[in-house]
Amino acid sequence: MTPTHISRRGFLAAGSALGLILPFGSARAAVPAPTRGGVFNLGMAGGSTDNSLDPRAFTQQVQRVIGVAVCNQLVEILPDGTLMPELAESWDSSDAVTWVLKIREGVTFHNGKTLDAQDVVYSINLHRGEESTSGAKSLFDAITGITVTALSEVTVVLDAPNAEFMRVFADYHAMIVPDGFTDWPNLTGTGGYTLTSFEPGVRAVLDRNPNYWKSDRAHVDQVVLTVINDATARMAALQSGAADVINQVDRKAAAFLQGKPGLELVRSPGAVHWTFICAANVEPTSNNDIRLALKYGCDRQAMLDVVMGGLGSLGNDHPISPDSPYYNAELEQRLFDPERAKYHLRQAGLDSFSIDLYTSEAALPEAVDLAAVYAAKAAEAGLTLNVIRRPPDGYWNDTWMKKPFTVSSWLNRPIDQTFSLIYGTGSGWNESYWSNERFDRLLAEGKGTLDFARRKEIYGELQAILRDEGPSVIPVFADFLDARSARVKGFEPSGVSDLSGDRIIERIWLDA
């Protein structure tokens, strides 16, 4: 890759060689040809009554799964991590600053409108500007200009070079809707399914789009998505046949599923990291010695063994997993060390410390158990963690980013997005309100660096800053666990997230 020309094909090839495209798993096994028809019943955790289908407000998985079934995006990340064209048929850049996107022709929205470049500009502008309420605002604010340069061509100009920029369009907020569209309860897109009904936190019904432009996707006739936030109830729905697929399988049930005829556990390795957020804008968690005490007082091995059953890997208080080509393996793994925790408490002028830890299954099914293990072990370090369990419904609105010490979880994202969204100063999803001038400066440098070795060095520094000064206690990288009945075919694990990277609805088919 050189700064003088980056075409789509060159970007994909060079990106793979340099580690910009992350592989997950081996080559796909041969599978039978898909069959058409049937009703697919999907039982899901990750929905609440305050869910909106406005892509700017997407936070939970039910929203994302419906979003990518009804709408398309400009690009798609396949289960193996490969970046592929979707509504952007091709793209080209000579300097990683100006990007020219060719928009796919012959595609129609569910309302009959033909897709054109203006629809793309409108959809992306929903996430830009000072007035935008989008959770992805900080990603799209890097765009200084986006214009229609032909009926099916969009030109995007960035504020600085970014070799991985096209992956921004795979963010789950970046749904393409018709120009001027605002009727979010009746979301309309170009996707494989039309939205027939939607009851937030309860149920959604989707019917196959007979005019879908992808001939190899959207196989089932109808999808009934039922929100089942209770793990036991989800498992019961799978066993009874009321659900064909469920997400967020309780790890204690994983062994049971592996030996159950007609049911199968679907495991996506290391696809999410869990975090305990220390708010950096309020006392006492604004004190880095308090944060370090909480980090050394976390027995991450106990969490991995007891709560996760070994289905994951240890975290080191930064968000880059050991599978990433950018992972800084030279950083010493932080382990449970009560004496070091007590040392940092003394540095903060304390002999002991008490704080409320807010947790909820909304963040992950094991959130309550993780918090309980954390609290039990942290007591050895003079830390009293008062575990407060919040109901899943409304957790992201009334607790997350509202309390000093809370639980959160993040999907695997391109490394630039991970750093920018969660830790960049001013990001709408900077959940800790942490700000570090050196971190921001290095991040900007890393985004504009096309040399992989230098880029890895910069991102290694960012991991070190987060490990030692950052706001997050990151104990583990978790494998996502879904489960399916035997009649569901074509369900591939994904390194993006569970439910085949949220795209299960258009990818699977049913065995007649």
C-alpha cells in the first residue's frame, strides 16, 4: 500500500496483508444450497420498551438485528472479518483523505423509491454535525464534506488520512434510508425484509422483500422476533421449539446444549469485551489511584474460570484482544494483587474504600455474576463493592453513563473506531468522560499512518496508556454464545458479534 493510490481491491489486499482486515476462523465449510420458505422464530435478549428504530439511537442488539434486516449499509463485514461491498459497489482513494464511492444501481427501497447518491448523503448526515444525537457522531464527524458528484456517486472528504475509513460505514448506526425519511417506527430500507410490526421490548414481525437485490440472501418468508430477556425463558423457548435460535446463552447451560440432540451451541470466540467503567469526571473515580486499586483488586482469572467457564480470554485493562494484529504483547498481564491495590488506596489517602457497583443483564447475561465475583475477591484488597442490580429495561438510559461505577460491554470494532468511540475526547459514547491529550494526539497520528509497523507501535502506546491511566477495568474478552435448532442452516459464527454479526436474519435458511 502506498499513499498515492488506494483502490477498493488494493485496499482489501493490502489491508489483509497488513492486518487491517481481521481474520476470524478458518475457511467456510461446504454447505447445502439454501432453500426458500418458512417462518423463522428468533428469541432474543437485548431489547427494551424504550428501543427506537432511529439508527442514531441504536444501542441494543434487537435494534441492530432489525436494522440490518430492513436496511442495507454501504459495506458489510463477513463472518471471517472481510470487508465487502454492499450498497457501495466500489470505492477509491488516492490519499486516504478523499474517497469516491460508486453507489449500486438498480436497488429500490421498500416504498418503491430508487436508491441514489442523495439517499446516501442524507443517511450519513444523520450522524454528523453539532446537532446530531447519534451514538456514532464522533466517527462521522471526521467527515468534513460529503457531496453528490453523480447520480450514483458520492465523494467524501476527511479531516485527516484514515486508511481504514471504509469500515466506518459498517458501524451498526450507518443504515441507509430514503432521503428525508423520519418515520422511524416504520423503518424503511433496501434490505431483505420489510417491517410489518414492531412493539418495542416485546416483538417484531418482518416479511421477506420479494424485490430484494441480493439473490443469495433472505431465504425465509417471515421472521418473528420475540424479546426474551430472561436467560432461563430463552432456553425454554429453544427447547420447546418456540424459538429456532436464541442469543446470549447462559454459560452454565453451554455443556448441556453440547449434548442435547437437535440443538447446537454456536460459539463466536472473543467477540466482545466486558468493562467496569470508572467515571473520570466525578469523584472518587476521577482519581487514577482509585482506578488502579480497582484494577489490581479485580481477579480476572476467577471471572474467566467461575463465570465464563473458560469460554474467553483474559483482558488487560485495554480494549484490544489478543487476536488483533495490533495487540501489544509486551505489556505485562495485570493480575489480581491485593497488596498493590492497597498501595494505591494509600496513595489516594485511604486505608479502605467503598463504592456502589451498578450492574444489569442488559450489558451481558453474566453481568450480575461477574459483579458478585469482583466484589467477593476485591474485599481482600480493602475494597467494598456494593453490587446494585438494575433491571435490563432502561439500563442504558438511566444508569449507563449516569453512575460513577457501572458495567458495560463492547463488540469488536476496527481499532480506530474502538479507540475513538470509547476513549476519544468528546465522543458521544465516551462512557467514562475520560480525556487524555497525549492519547488523542497519538490516535490522530495512528489513523493517518499507512505504514503498518509504525501504526502498530502507536496503537501499542495507546494500549499502555489505557492500561495504566485509563478509566476501564477490562477483565475478560468473552466468546459470544448463541444456540440453534437443527432445522436452522447457514448460521455462521462471526468475529463481529453474536447472531452472525447481527445479520442472522438474511443469512440463514430452514431445513424443510
